[in-house]
Amino acid sequence: MRELTVELGQRRYPIRIGAGLLDDHGALAGLVTGRHALIVTDAHVAPHYLSRVEAALSGKTSRSLVIAPGEQEKTLASFGLVMEALAALGASRDATVIALGGGVVGDLAGFAAACWMRGVRFVQLPTTLLAMVDSSVGGKTAVDLAAGKNLVGAFHQPAAVLIDTDTLATLPDRELRAGLAEVVKYGAIGNASFFAWLEKNTEALLAREPGVIIEAIAVSCAHKAGVVARDETEQGERALLNFGHTFGHAIEAELGFGGLIHGEAVAVGMVLAARLSARMGRAPQADAERLRQLLQQLGLPVDIPAGLPADALLARMRLDKKAVSGALRLILWRGLGEAEMVSDVPESEVIASLS
């Protein structure tokens, strides 16, 4: 097992990475320090793993809530269902909310934990690669509105993140590739040698070779843990983790949160950010091509889906959380391993990149 620590001043929590962690009932039960626990999961994950977590919590007063799968469920209505489940449980201030699933479940359950009685304990048990390397670490929680992704949320750090890599055995290939988009992001924004390592290990990653997968997860989580420790609430450096996300979120929202899943949209978004950087003379075109090629080798989309007007996507981007006073503020790069925040990006250049 690999173990990392997220340090936030006097607060800290572990990230444990390894096989079979969901079968360690003692460790799971130890994460629920109070009497009550609510397990939030979805209909895809529950048949595979819910009974294991429930068995570990047999000595607690627990309840499980199974929601429908998909980004379209990350809504205020679903948030209300979690709150009602906590009320039915009689959850007290020492309750623990457990997120068992991917990024949607983690974001939703974490937001509910942030709001129930103004904040209760929260544990992440991610079962998708994307959640393992990105959304389970760092305490960002939120739900979507029709106007855009993650517009209603809170920063609420988990008490622990347990990454059981055995859960990747039941992950569809498309979801695995979507998670690899976020892995690529860490190389693109701050670790050129890791990017080169990914280029050499594409086949092993797609084949889910255990040692290669664990290394990719550990490097990604270590990068994110370091950034979160330095900038918990995204006042500066943490925003660099959104490389490709402003474009990607706009695509997701314009598609109605259907068509592309999150990691696929981020892959397209990173290509667009790299293209824009090259157009503005901020980065080499050759690095943009390397990024595009790696994503293609991993089976990810790299082009905007047909039928999405550039002006509609730009309107979505204006509502992005990283915009300031209506001015676009984008995460671009100077080439592999060198992301940067750029304010007042000319909309004409963005339109050109989207066209």
C-alpha cells in the first residue's frame, strides 16, 4: 500500500492507495468515529461494493442511499435526497458521510456533509480512476445547475481517502480513459518527466497493469496534495489544476451534461487550451501536438463535438467560476510542465480557438 498525507496547517488526512482496501473492515470502521454513518453510492457501484462497506459498519447505526448514475444526477434535487436520508438516519454532529463511487457521488455526498448541521465528517472511497486522481482529494464539493457545472458548492475536506485499486476491475474502458485524461493533466501542467513516462506507458495504462496504475495514481495524488496544501481554497496556484476545465465545462454544459463524460470533455479542453496558448505565442505548437497525440493514443476525444457553436461555448465560459468581473481568466501554458493563469484573454482569440 502507498500512503500520502494532505497537510493543511494543523489539519491533515491520509490518502491510502492499494489493492483490497475495501475488505479491511477494521480500517473502514475506524474511519467512522461517531455512531451514525450514511453511505452514498450509485446504482452502478452498489451491486459490486456496497455490501462490503455495509458489513464493515455493522457495529454502527448506518443507512445507504443509492442514486441513479451520471452527471445529470449531481443536482440540488439529489442533494435534497441526501439531506433527507441524513434526517431519516437521525444523524448527529458526529455523523460520517461516506462517498462510495465516482466524482458525482463524491461531490454530492461531500456537499451534503458540508451542509448537514454546518459540517460533519466525510470519507472518500473513490471507485473510478478520475475520482481517485482528482475529485476525491482536496475538498471541492458541489452540484450543478442548468447554467453550468459546480456553481453551488463548498470546500469541505475529507477525513480520509481510501483508494482500492481493485475497484478498477469493474470500471468500463471509457471511464478508465476518462480518468487518464486527468492523469495526463498533471504531467501537462507541472511535470514534463511524468508526461514523458505516460507517453512510454500508454499500453500498460490501458491494460490496467497494477504497478503502472498505482504509480500513475500516486504521482497524481502527490501533485494534487502538494498544491492543495499550499492553496486550499483556490486563491492562486490551485487554479492551475483547472487546465482545460473551463473549455471542458462549457462543452459539458452546452451538451446538457450528456454526450461527453467529464474526463473526455477535459481532454478536449486541454487541447483547446494548448491551441489557444500557441495562437497567442505563449507556447510551442509542437508541445500542443504532443499533448493531442498522447490523448489520442489513450483513446480520448480531442475535437469539439459537432454542432456546438463557438459563441454558445464562449457564453458558458463567461460564467465559469474562474472569470473575474466578466473578464475571461484562463489556465493556459508555456509548454509541457508549465501552466499559468492568464487574465483578460481576448475573446476574439478564444473564438478562433473554438472555431
